[in-house]
Amino acid sequence: MSEKFDVIVVGAGPAGISCSYELAKAGVNVLLIERGEYPGSKNVMGGVLYRKMMEDVIPEFWKEAPLERPIVEQRFMMMDKESAVTVGYKGMEWGQEPYNNFTVLRAKFDQWFAGKAVEQGALLVNETVVLECIVENGKVVGVRTDRPDGNLYADVVVLADGVNSLLAKSLGFHKEFRPDEVALATMEIIKLDKKTIEDRFNLEENQGTTIELFGDATKGILGTGFLYTNKDTLNLGVGSLLSGLIKHKIKPYELLEYVKNHPMIRPYIAGGEPVEYLAHMIPEGGYKSMPKVAGNGVLVVGDAAQLVNAIHREGSNLAMKSGQFAAEAVLLAKERDDYSEATLNHYKTRLMSSFVGQDMKKYKDSTHHFDKFPQYFDKYIPMVNKAASQMFTVDGSSKWEKQKKIWRDVGTAGEKFKLARDAYRAWKVMK
Amino acid sequence: MLHIVACIKQVPDTKIIKMNPKTNTMDRASAPAILNPYDAHAVEEAVRLKKKYGGTVSVLTMGPPPAVKAIKKCIEIGADEGYMISDRAFAGADTLATSYALTKAIEKISQIKPVDLIICGKMTIDGDTGQVGPGIARRLDMPPLTSVNKVKEINVEEGYAIVHRKLEDGYEVIQSTMPCLMSVEKEINDVPYSSMTNMLKAARYQPVIWAVADLEDVERTQLGLKGSPTIVSKVWAPKKPSGGEMLEGDAAQQTEQLLNLLLEKKELFVAKGGSGVEL
């Protein structure tokens, strides 16, 4: 006995849930399948949820969603071995409605979000693995799960099965990802009491800070680290491209241990107790690695479609937006009673003309560029640190002399030229 | 047709729960709520008996609203109906008050459809008493069959059941009249991976929920904290076991040492009341 639904969504993360939510709200018969024990149990992110895209799905969600802290300060730390140059912005306008973004713990948040989709009428089945799409006459018509009598049918299957989407791969939508297309992030959730966190990060109640870590946080390998404040825990993590880890023969948890013991980070987490250890892959291939996102009876959303803006640490917001666009395309297909690729491609059009596609295109070369030219991370960041140290150390020499010395230290005329060229290149891939 | 009621409870997962070192109580927020593992076997046994003899399986629980999740888990296993009694008046119940409240609910279920058999798990993993099952049996004047590890036969027409009861050194076969109550051991069955049909049914299922006012002839003084004479005078966390002997060397040396050790301590392995193992 196999049932037929209007839509089957595979994977209850931000993309899958927002898609299910929109469809259920529009009265579509939608089944959401999650392999974890509950939505969020297997989902990992550094921890920043952007208000705008979440609000597009559920207005004023901050009034009831399980959030940690609204972010009022964002810092960027360029680290050398025993120093760091930090820039940042703190503003009280981010500390009040409608807020800018929040730290969240995914295990709690996703569960809540999925509950909202269920309230709208989506059917949620947990602890079930989708093994493959059922394809008939060149069209996806359902999914085969690992359960007895586990074949289910639908007009459209939405693949929200995350980074390294095996389902999209088995449909031939993408090849096995290369090590320079995916990053591996590891993180710890570190327990500290609320008051200590607020003192150490100079925060008041219901305020949070995010610190992005560059340079020595990843031992000069292309990647970033992060330190985010939750209510009574900190999220500390590092992520770098698999290719970089392979090249430098560093294990991801060694990198995490290194950053935990870094003199710029150690005082923040002192006395904290690690309560969770998580690791996950992040799709960072960008625009050039995007798979085919629409086919006959099938759509690909979120991480499964490689929708991550690595430079701006954005992913969940792109995922939610893609989920919404997918829902839109399904509704259009339903109206026309045509679930072919031609109609479902509406999703791709909407996606690529929105900020999601625009940003994917804008940064299409950035990760690859920084991967190709490691000097940004292993040379220029230490250089900036050294310059700052020289400039701010009072030793009786004039500021003129100091500036001259800093410029001399950049190196020969050839190296100065290289610096100027790299600055121009970086500007080009980021502009 | 057989009507079986399985009594179940949602419990914190005590495998990962943390104890509050100051108050010596369980920090319930530190562990997810799960279906009591013994109860999963109770429901599975009910479902197996239904498949064999025909009939219906109802599950019953007492708990706060989130306990609906535990009932849904039972529907996944194959139960047909779920009933939940949920009311502030039930809060703080010990095993006496719990068995009273569940008895009242079973009486109400019997009015919908007479109950032939009640199955409970051996005990809950948060209380470890194993008292609620027999408590219900006593109140309903049914024979309590505890430590059941096999249901050999059920005969609804003639009204009897034959089961195996687990003993320390074997099992006994007993025959009881029906209706009766069984509390079952884990080894009675394996709970299989649920079918997609049951998963979908569970996802859609909403149990019947009763408050105190929905039950009949209830003496409120017997409910919840008021109806609970149990006093917890002291709670402490057990000491973590330490010591033990480590065997060293390669596999052959370790085997040699182990054999010598077993011979040395052979009196530990003599079965109670038996003649022991001749070595």
C-alpha cells in the first residue's frame, strides 16, 4: 500500500521546512521526511540566523521562536600567532525589534520551525532515510525509503537533503564534489554561566556578539573560525576547505584544539565546559559548483543546491529563500497541472534573479581565488599584525620612521608590486 | 475479539540524564523524553497478539501534553488507538496514585470496548519500581502476571492465558484466567523497524485526551500528590564502580590468566540452590 502526496520534501532543515511550511499553508498535501530523530538533531551551523529571510516565512518569529541572543556586535579578528587586529561594529539598533540577526541552537530551533510547518498541515515523519528517487519515464514520481512498504509517490519531490546531496547526485544533477568545493567545520558548544559570558563580551542581557576569526585561527589555511555567544553557552568552531586540510595534513579537530588554546581565544572560554562536539560539511564551491536545480518532478534546494555564501557566512537564509521559491514553483505547476522541468524551472528563474542568485554570482570566484593564492591568509594577515604592533609600540622613534619601516618590511620592490596586485585581485573577486 | 490495553509512559532518557549534584535529583531538562523502553516491548507484544488472534490494541498513558509523542511512537509500533489522561490534578503521583488514575481510565476504556488483557512494561527506567502494573491488577481484581518473557497461548473464548514467567534460574509456566494483567521483560520480543504505513498513521494520529472531569467515580483525594503516601527521604547518586583487574599480555597469556582467575573464583558462579558447575 503506497500513498501519494502532492509533494514530498526530503530533509527537515531550513530549506525543507520553509518549503513545507509555504506549501502546507497554501493547502498542499505535503509530506516532510527527516532522517534524524527529530528536525535539528543532525543539523549543524555556526549559529547565526538572519532575521529578514526568517521573517519572510514567519512574521515576528522572534516573539516565540527559541532563539539565543540578538547580535548587537560583529567583530572580525585577523589573527597572528600571538596577536590580533580586530575591527568591528556594535550598534544598539540591532538590539531592538526587528533585530538584525540572532544566535540559535539548531537542535532547538529546527524542531520549533518544523512544528510550525506541522501546524500549517504538513505531515512530518522522522527517523526515515530516503534511499533514492523513484524515476518513471524520465520523471521523478516518488521516493523509496528504508522502511517496510516504504515507497511513496508525489507530483513533485523537493530535495533538501543537505550538502553532498546523494539524491541529486544519483539523478545525475551533480558529480561527486571535489575537496575544494566543500569545507569541513568542527565546533564545540561550551557551557559558561550567563553572567560570565556577558562580562567577558561586554554585553547586557539579551545581547550577543559574533567574532569571525581569520588567519592563524586556521593556521593560515583558507577558512575561518568563529566564536558566538548563546544564552549560557558559546559556539566556537573552525572550518576550512577539505583541500586545504588535505594539503597541510591537518585533522579538523586538531585545528579546533589549536584555536581553543590560542592566546586571543583562550581567555574567552576559560573555565567553560564543552557540552557538545559537532562537525559538518559546508558546500563552498559557490556558483560554479551549483548542480542542476530543477528537473521533471523534482527540485533541489538549500545546501543540496550548494546555496552558501562563504564570504558572508550565509547559508540558512539562502536555504529558506530557496525553499520559498521552490514552493512557489510547485504552486505554479499545480495550477497548470504540469510538473515538467519546463514549468518547475520557474524556481531557477526566481532563485537566480533574487539576491540568492545575485550573491552566488558575485562571489563566484572568491573562494577559488583565496584557495589559489594562500598568501592572503598566511602572509598578509601576519603583516598587518606586525604593522599594527610597530605603529602602536611607543619606543621613541617618530611616526614617520615607523611608517617607513613598515613599508620597508613589506619587502623588495617586486614584493610590493605583488601586494598591490593581490589587493587589486581581492577587490576584483569581492566587488 | 481481543482488546488489549498497553500502559505506557514517557520518561527522560536516563542513559544520558545528568544528576544535579546539589539537590541529588534528576535534571530532567538535560535529557530528551522517550518512550519507556520496556513499554515498547509491551506494545510490540500486544501488536503481535493482535496479529495472531485478531482484535484491537489501545495504549494508555498519564502525563503532560508533550507525552502525546510517546503515544505516537506506539502507533508507529502498530497500536490502533491511544488514550491519554492529562490534568494538573494528576501531578506528583506516586505508584499508588498512578495506578488508581490509570485504573479509572481503563474502566472508561472498558465502557467503549471491554478489555481482555492489559500489558505493561516490566518497570519504568526513571522510577524502577515495577509497582504500577500490579497496582492496576489489584484494583481491577485481575491476576497480575509479572516478569513475563513469553506468551505461550491465549484463549479468549475459554478465558485463559498461558505464559512463561522469568525466574532467577529459569522460567515457570503458568496458566491464568482472563482478563489478566501482564508485565513483560525486554527479551519477550524485538521491536522491529516500523513500516511506512504505521509511520504515516502515527504522524496523523491524535489521541483521545481525558481530564479528571472526563473520568467517572473519581475520588480526587486519591489523585496526584494528595493521593501519594510515598515520602522520598533521601536521594543519592550511586558511586561509580572502580577497580577491577586488568589482564595484560598477548591473547594467549590473557586467556591463561582469565582461566586461572575463573577457577580461583569458581564459587561465584555456583547457581543458587543448584549443585554448581563441576570444574
